[in-house]
Amino acid sequence: MDSNNSYPLNFRERVKEAAELISKWAEEDLNVSIFTHLDADGLSSGGIIARVLERLNVSFRIRVLKQLTDNALKSFSSNIGDAVIFVDFGSGQKNLIVDHLSSIKCLILDHHQPISVDANFCIEVNPHLFGVDGSRFLSSSGVAYLVAREISHENFDLSPIAVVGALGDRQDCGERKNLVGLNSFIVEEAVREGFLEVKFGLRLFGFESRPVVKSLEYTVDPLIPGLSGDYNACLNFMKGLGIPPINEDGILRRLSDLSSVELKRLMIGLVKYMLSKGIESREAEGIMGTIYILSRESSDSPLKDAREYASLLNACGRLGFPSIGILLSMGRRGEVLRRAVEISDRYRHEIVRIVNWLSRNMDKVRSTENLQVVHAGSMVDDRMIGTLISLALSSHILSPRKPIVAFAYSSEGKVKVSARADRSLIEKGLNLGLAVMKAAQAVGGLGGGHDVAAGAEIDKGLEEDFIKILDEIVGKQFSGEV
């Protein structure tokens, strides 16, 4: 499928089948378990489905996991209720679902590359099965929303959450950093229904709701070397551009306080600054792009900007507070939002810390023939290792010419593997999700993901075996042998 927003008929039929199944479960008064992932897309997906079940008066419980593993399913299989919905994973773990839950009513809503395992007791809704690239054109929260809208028009108000999830999964891969494919179908619907506004501008964190200096300071994606995380540096940067950061009353100025001349000066100044720091022009110019604004949120809310919303959800999941993220996605505010903002502040500081750690410890990075390898050990939380290498790739701390594979020790005594690649490598034959899945299986682990982003869990001590196998598989992909 190309980057248009067409909705394949056979895919929509599968979506309707899933919607009818959930409605049937509601009529039968079943107890439902939701399993979802801890990142922004997983929490958005889980929140959408939880809100749908809540509106249907269905009894449910949510479990948020780092990984859908054999041990996780073993521990929950005896207390799973009448039915289970997997969101943001499941397609790559159908073998485990078959092993543990073949007698349970089951639904998978996923966008990762599926494996060929017969699980006919389980309805699977995955864009890959219908020719739609789930790594670029539709996130799991988008899948969840498409199902939700088929259940009731009341659920149209969940469309912005699907946008948040897609942005959290870095699917804004259009030329203007916009969402494409079926994601744009959801965007258009959200705009038409009055839930979303779309415009072009600076992609700074919370640029709509925060003072400009704080937006600069808090922006870590993209990382702005020398500015991200440094309030005084951001203050001096604005002064150097001739833009007063504080007004006559001593109050930090916001976007709405800037003149058109000052705003243009800020845009040009930021691009020039990033170029001076060695960032390639494509990445530097990417500081400007499409902005997605949630129309129904207050003007000063950190949820006004969909990217800031996604960052809050990521923070909640990565720092161990996934229930806050789920509640936020379900529409809860007040104390929930206050807690999320506190967690987000900690998350940004942790991002700056781990990026600085990597920058100062490049000896932890080595190259094989086809990979860049980072051994973080216990220095980086296993829930943050994917975030670290994503930022290292986008800010060119690490080269985009080879895939990056990173290891971090998990609290369960395992090794978390995260892998990322620049999209340009797809044209050379790379499929990172497939390669990581095969390498993980070869060492007795579990893995998978997308063509440019993947993860795995393996036993300690097997890192070098994993790298040797993965390097060989990726080399074969580049040479066209597989």
C-alpha cells in the first residue's frame, strides 16, 4: 500500500468482525482482560479499548506489560476471565497464546509483523494481513480506534487518542512530519468531527501551552544539543536571536506573545543552530513540521499538543506508572493529569541523563560488519533503552548507516534488546523485526517488531551469540539472500 489513506475493504470487514465480537461479549456480560504494552501507543490502545468497554458496561481489567512472554501468560492464564483482548502485541506471540489460552475467547489488535501460526480460535486485526504497513501507516491505537468507531459513533471522540498513539510510535513519517496512510484517515475524521486541529509550525515540546523557553528546554525529541534540558542555555539562545524571553512584567513569553517576525527568527535560528551542531539538514529542518492540536483540551493543558500528550504517556509507561497513562487515555483528568506531569518532568531529566551518558561513553559502542552495538548494562533502565537509541539515531549521536542494537539488564534477570534503524535501510532490504525475531529464537529468546524498530528478551550471557546471529541475518538481508 502507498501513503494514501484508502481503507481496504477486506481490512474493514475484519475490523467490523472484531467490533461485533466485542458487542457480543458485552451482551453476554463476559469478564474481559486487556493486555497491552507500556509505551505511548500501547497505553493509547489500552485506553481506547478500556473506554469502549466502560461505555458498554463490560467488566474488565487491564494488565500493562513490557513484553508478552511465556512467563507472563503462565502467571495470568488461571485468572484471565472469560475473554482476552491483546493490544499492541499478540501478532508476534501467537504461538504463546496458542500454548496458554486456546480455550479462551480471544481478540488481537496489533500492528507488528505477524508470525505464521494457526490460532483460529482468535480473531486477529492487523493491517499487515491486508497489505497495509503497520510500521508507518497505522498504529495499534489506530487499529483500536477503527474497531471502536464501528461499535458506536459515540466513540468518534477517541480519534485524537489514536493520533496520540501514532505520534508516540513515530509514525509521523510524511514529508512535513505528518501522519500518512490510514493514520491520515483517522486525522481527517477527527478534524471533521471537531476533535482535532492540524497546522504547520515548530515541533517543540508543549509549544502551544508552555513558555517558549520551557518548550525549548523540555524538547528532547528531536534532541537539541546544548539546549535540551538546559534552561539557562535556552534563555541565552533566545536573547542571542534578539527575542526577549521575558515580558515587561517579568513573565516568560508564550507562543501567542511572539510577533510573526520573532517566530520566523526563532524557526530560522533553530535550524541554523542545529546545523552548527553537526545535525544533518533533513533532521534540522525536521524541527518544523505538522502540529496536531486537541481541540477540546484547554489552551494551557499539556494535553493540547498531541506530541506532548504522547510524551506524557511514554513517561508514565517507561517510569513504572502505566495505570496513570491508561487513565489519561480514558479521559481522566484532575489528579491523574497532575501526577502525569510530575512523572513527565522526571522522564525528561532521565532522557537527558542517559543521552549524556551515551555521549560520554562512546567506548560502550562497537561496530560489527552490519550493526552498531551498545552495551548499557545496568546504566540504563531496560524500559528506556529503546528511547535512548531512537534519540541517538535521530540526533546522529550514532550513525544512520547501520542498524543499532542495544542491551540493558532487566529487573527480571534477563537482557532487554532494542533495535532501531534509519528508514533508508529498508530500501537496502532490511527487515529488523524479522531479523531480531529469528536471532532471538535462535538463542531461546523472544522478539519481533517492525522493519525499522524491534525488541527482544534473551538470557544473560547470550548477548554475543545473539549479535553474531543477528549480524549474519542482517548481512543476508542487505545482500538479498533472504
